[in-house]
Amino acid sequence: MQPQEKIITCYNATAESYAATRLDELSKKHFDRLILNEFARLHKNAGTCADFGCGPGQTTKFLFDAGLEDIVGIDISPGMVNVARGIFPYLRFETGDLLGLPYPADHFASAVAFYAIVHFDYDQIAEAFREVNRVLKKGAHFLFSFHVGEETVHFDKANDIDVDIDLHFLQTDRILNLLRDSHFRIIDAVERLPYPDAEYATRRAYVWAEKI
């Protein structure tokens, strides 16, 4: 189990360099744009959407531009939140921990979480899914992604900055079982190959679920 403090320290230190290298990443990811555009189309009039693990706000901004204007980006790293606010001052960003979200039950109408669970082990992921379920309204949709595999990769450097953090590749079947145990219905689960020269070379999974 990786302490949350380690994740905060890593992303506080790398927030500005992360934004410099990732803000335009969706322009190189065709499938991601397709699924995010569809999510925005279906939820733009539903109520507030949470973008968990928003980082510097690139996915929040994409969904906003796609018509989902009632959206808030949420990240555990205050450094990331400050960077996102500086880049997109017209969007809303807040600090929050997926393992203990500062929101009441039935608060959000939808949620996304692109790669927000990749630093968690399976017990933490189960806890995060329970928290997301708690803060979503009944029938709300939850779209998230992760790296597929079984290994854990340790990073000592990120963008030439010293860090100390683990990245977990995850098994899709185990994730889907945890999601069902957390009272979600699976709508779609899709895996894709990585885009060459555009991202870390791992297989990716995207899961679209509904709170039941």
C-alpha cells in the first residue's frame, strides 16, 4: 500500500513540468477523444460532473469544451490544483482525496477518473470505488481508465525531477469485480493498444459504469 503522502509529494514536485508535457495529450489520443465527447454529450445537462485525479486540468478542459460546462476538477495534490487554476482560471478545481472525498452523499451527477487509480493497490481501489459510489447520485455514470497488466513499476525520476512513487498495472477482470462489489453496473469495458510516441507504452482499459 502506497501512502497518500507519497503521491502528494510526487505530484506537488512535478505539477508544472507535468502540465508542460501533458496539456495537449488528448490531441494525440483518438479513442480518448471519442469516448470523452460521448460522455460529455450524454451528461452536459445532467448536473455537476467530477473529474477525479484531474492533474493540471486537461481532461476537465476537454469535457468543458465538449459541452459539459458544469464540471469540477479534483486532485489530491494542491500543487496540481494550483497549476490547473492558473492555466484555466475560468474552470473550477478543488483538492480532494479519492479515499476520503470531502463531499456529501449523492452529490455528483457523473464522474470521470482518467488514470486516477494507478497508484493504488486493489484494496485502495475498492475503497476508492466505494467513495465514488457514495458521492454519486443513483443512476449516475462513472468513466475511468487505467494501465492493464500485472506488474508494478517504480519511478525515481519524472521529467528529470526526483520522485519516489509506484505505478500499478491492473487486471481488468479484477477491476470489474471490485466495481460490481461497490454497487456499480458495467456498461462498457474496452482495452486498447498504446499510441506510439504519444504515451507510456502500455495497454489501456476504459470502463463506463452506472451507480445502482
